Amino acid sequence: MKQYELTIGWLYPTLMSTYGDRGNVIVLERRCQWRGYNVKVLPLDQNATAEDIKSVDLIVGGGAQDRQQEIVMRDLQGAKAEAMREKIENGTPGVFTCGSPQLLGHYYEPGFGQRIQGLGILDIVSVHPGENVRRCIGNLVVEVTATRLARDLQEMTGSKPYLIGFENHGGRTKLGKVEALGRVVYGLGNNGEDGTEGVFHQNAIATYSHGPLLPKNPFVADWLIQTALRLKYQQPITLSPIDDTLAMQGREAMFKRLQVDLPT
Ligand code: GLN
């Protein structure tokens, strides 16, 4: 059997790990290892080059505090910014949480201080209404509505895809001409007003959902891995199953506690 190799690029692990999103990296790494793949995690931080960014097969970006986001955006300029744009536009899969999507959008206005220009890869803008306005904090349940992703996930799991997570953000995000990741079933999502949550662009999943997202929704991790392998090896690769009974029981318990009745 061929031994697949995958490199996971992790955006600014030190600056963008405030909200536990490291769990997403661990889940991707483990699920690859359990299947016998050769997996490597490459930090994409201040020491990384544009070539490093170009070399990865999958990208993970976590949440951050406003100050750290500013430092990241000062670093993610020029050739590095171009490499990120190229990767995402060419379909490299990725999961970007909270602070990361804000940076992939046109700009983020923090509650205090100057507007931070983003990379403009996602047609979104994010504005923090100020420290006197309540943060969006709490459990989050989302029905995936992004057409291709919803279809793929339904095919993988045999049921309508719902994500469960936890949001913790001050910024409110408005979408331009871009597909939302899903529809909020419980919680606030992008802005607490229009019922949208996250963005799906090419193969990039942007979300306000920490949790971290992937341990609570392992089928999304498999979608990311499968998409990365198919792109890299240019053949229809199907992943071997992993026993996710415990994760699924955890999800059931959460839905019950939040009194969210999902269609079966
Ligand atoms: N600093 C951003 C906000 O408050 C992002 C927070 C986060 O990544 N959880 O909106």
C-alpha cells in the first residue's frame, strides 16, 4: 500500500493559540497517523518563508487576541501573503477559526485601536463594536449549508451535517459575495443578526467555532484530509474508517443539553 504523506501548515502557533484551536492540529495529525500516513506539522510563523507556505498540503489557523492579530498581519505581507492567496485559491483545504478568518477578510476593526488590513482573500469585513458591547460567547450549533461541503459531508456520514462548537468573539463579520459555511441553529455565528455562520471558499472552512472544532466534528477532519490527499495525489482516495463512537456520543449529549432537535 502506498504511504501517503501530508504536511499540515499551522499559522502562527505561538501568536494564534489563545483559544485552544491547537486541538484541530492534533486531531488532523492523529487521524493521519492512525491510518499509517506520514504526517508533518510545519509552523507558518515569523520564521517561515513564502516557500514554506507553498509547500503545505493543509492549513490550520486558530483564534487570537486583537493585539496578536495585528502582529500577524504585519508579518503576513508581500510574498507570504501572495503564497497564502495562491494556496487558498488553488484549493488547498484549510480550517480557519475566529481570528484567522478575520485576517483572511478585507479588514478587522478591533474594539480599541486601528483597523487591521486583512489579506482580502475572503469577501468579508469584521468589526468589533467596542468593549462595552457584549462578546459573542457560548455553545454554537450550525447546519452546514455550503452546497458542495454539505453534499460531501452528507455522503461521508449518511446524515445532514451539523457542527457543534463554542464561540468566543467580539468581532462581528458581514459577508460579501461569498458562501456562508452554514446556518446558525444555536448561538450567534457571524454577527448575531443574519443567521449565517462562517464562510466556505474553495476548500477553506472559516468559522467562529472553537471547541476546538475538529474533535467535536471528526468527519470535518476527514473531509479536510481526504481533500488534501486527492489534491496532492490527483486520484480518488477514500479514507479508512475510524471508530468515532465516543465523539458521536459526546455530540448527542451536547445536542440534548442544548435542547437542539436535529432531523434524523
Ligand atoms: N480578536 C477577535 C475577536 O474578538 C478574535 C477572537 C478569537 O479568535 N476568538 O473577534
